[in-house]
Amino acid sequence: MMTLPKLTPLMRRFFLTVSLTVLGASYARAADQPKSPAAPDCRVEPVNYKGWQAQQISNRWVQLIVVPQNGGRLMQVNFAGHAYLFVNPKYAGKYLPPDSSQWFNYGGDKLWLLPEGNDDEQHWAGGSDILDDGPFSFRKLSEGQECAIELTGPSDPQTGVQFVRTIHLNADSPRIRFRATMKNVTGHMLEWSMQSVSQYNTTDSSDPSRMNHDFWTYTPVNPDSSYLNRYHVRFGPAENSAVSVGDDGLFKVHYVHMAAELWLDSTAGWLAVVDGSSRFAMVERFHYRQDQPYPGKASVIFWTNGPELRLDRDGTVRLSGGEEGDPPFYLEAEINSPLCRLRPSESCEMETEWFPTRGGSEFRGVSDAGILMQPLRATRLENGKIRISGSFGVFFEGRLVAHFYGEHGRSSASMAVAQVSPTEPVLLDTEIDPQGKPARLSLHLEDSNGVDRGAFDEVEVDTAEHH
């Protein structure tokens, strides 16, 4: 074994001086290096919203306002300066204890029960009862790269259920995820459906006293629908010019200020709400359960508020003023869970996702990657290049990538064609020069993390016509 020499006091001072000099130089070099920007994150924090003690969940894309006391409502969603949800100015900042004889319509987004009615105990009578208006407890689960909160409602002795809802928001996109849980808190069997009820603001942004004349909702009809017209008019006039089913199979509601409730047994798993005047859109996604029954067979319901057409007992047709005080204009988009048959202490869940983006009334459909407005086209030009055009709203920040395929379906190449953001509508009109002569083209969205979020469309490469 080698024996190290002992250090004299002079040698120790020398090595200490050298060590401090090297360490200081290392710190100096580190200080001279450019600092990488802090990673964007999401936050959960208490805020005052219109007089309510609220909680805000936010990232650089969206701000979600939750008011736990008022039935655990998600009261507002702000995206790129646009507020999506209706907030009733009559009740702003207020809390009124549950009163089943009334309905305090605060606005926002909430959980309800189906089937509704007052026929028997197997129907929910509605009103501002404990489920609709009871205070929910609030718990922050996480923040940073992923924000998550939990809202727990009171146990309702009338219906026998308790709601728990979690809301998730990642730091890197505006996608919002929900998980709603319904628990049987009785000692006997129950059967209910959960309903996500979202009230969208349909006022004219330039004049809140007027309605927005360019406001639309969409969902694909079921080609094998159980309903006669592929949708069912639950309330309101059977003939309604604001409602239509297109040749493309899209059910469309053009908002008008008239009370109507429209049921659909849509199996596609999405609905879209589009403000054509501001060109903002929201897509709500859900998972349709083919093997489970839905309340009244409906998976999606739309409600437009306004005056109600009713027939009195004496046969007189009456047009009422609508809801109490006739609040400003709004439309409800509702997603139903399948009917859950629960034994004591059992629970069932419903998961949904929201994607705020840009879109207009030229809406044509939804893909995994975003909204389609003007269809994708690919045309081979005389110079051998391919012109790609179309208009879209994207769900994630990233880039559009064209995938090329030969005549026999073999993948030949891929090429990035544009940088995109959910906050800006995508107007694509560009020429690219791929190798070879591809026969087909598929346009994908690749997010900022390099994850392929799916295709907008796949089309054949046409040859430009000569005139």
C-alpha cells in the first residue's frame, strides 16, 4: 500500500488557494452561460371572480374558474382572451342555499342527473336542490407540469348519490380533462345517468343585450338512429328552421332565442360549439358505450333558452317569457353517461375532454387533430410541386406534417409544412416539392413534444386542370 506524504501547513494553504480559484472560475463560467427559460407550468390559486371566492386553474393557454360553493361549478373558461361560458349577471357573486322549489341559474358548467321529471323516485325533479346548488369541497391534487383539482359534493338523501369531479390541465396544451364519479350512498340499488351540462354564452360580443346571430352547435347523427328524424324534439316546436341534418350527416343547430330541447343518440363521441362571429370553437369529446343503455337513448342533448311555446289546459296557445327574469342568451350542450345500475357503495365514472380552438361557421367536422373548416386539397402543378390548401383549427401547438404515399399505398416520405398554434386559425396554402410522384397525401398534427396527434384528412393528389 502506498503511503501518502503528510501535508505541511504551507502546502495546505496552496491547495486551498488553487481549489477556490478553480471553483470560482467554474461559477464564473456558469454565470456567463445563457440561462434556459423556465419551463411553462400550470397553477392552482384562489381568486375573486365577480364577487365569488373561486379557484383558478391556469396555464399559458387557458384560465378555468371554479366556484366550489355554488354546486362545484366550472364557472368560466377563458382561452386567448375569449370567455366561452354564460355567467348569469343576476346571480354574479351570490350564493343562495338549496331550495328545490326554485332554480338559481348561475351559469357555467355542472353535473346533473337523468332521467329528469317528477313522476316517481326514479326521476330527478331538478331545481336548486343539494345536487345542483349544494357546496362542494375543494382539494388541490397537483400543479406544475400537470394541474389537477378534486371537487366533492354532498351526499343527497333524495336521489341517493354523491358526485366527485376531478379537472386536469397540463402545462403544454389547452386540453381540459374531466372525470365525473357518481357513488351510491344508500343501502339499496340505484340507477341514474350523469349529465355534463355546459351553458355557452350566445350574446353579441359588441352588444350584450342582443343575441349572437352566428352561433352554432354540431354533432354527427347516428346513421342507425332510433329516432324518426335521427333526432328527437323533447321540448319546443317540431318544425324548427334553426335545426337541420346535412348530407354529410352533421346535425346542426343555428342558435335562436326560443326554448327547444333536442336529443340525439350520436355514437361519434364528440360535439362542437362554434361562435362564427368571434371565430372561437370548443370541442367536447366523450366515449360512447355501444353495449350500455342511455337515458331515453340520448347521448347528446342541446337546449336553447328563450320564450316557451305551451298549450294551456283550456286549449289556448301561450308564449311565455322563458326563465325567471329571462336571463341573457345562452345555449346548453349536454353529454350523458350510460345508465349506471349501482349497488350500495358502488360508483361509476364518465370521462370527457374539452378542446378550445379557433373555428367558424364554415365548420365541416372534427378529427383527432382539430377542426376542419375548408377541406384539404392536394394538387400536382406543372412544375412538379404539390400545392396543399385547407383551413383548420388545431388542438395542440406544433407543426403540420404531410405524409406521402405511392400508388400501392407504400409510405414514401414526410415533410413539415407549417408551424401552428391553437390560438390562431390555420389558413394553409403552400407549395411543397416532395420526392417522386406521390398518389396520396395525409396531413398530420405533430405537437411540440414530437407526438403525432393524428390526421386532419387524407386525400388523393389531383392533377391541375389546364384551361
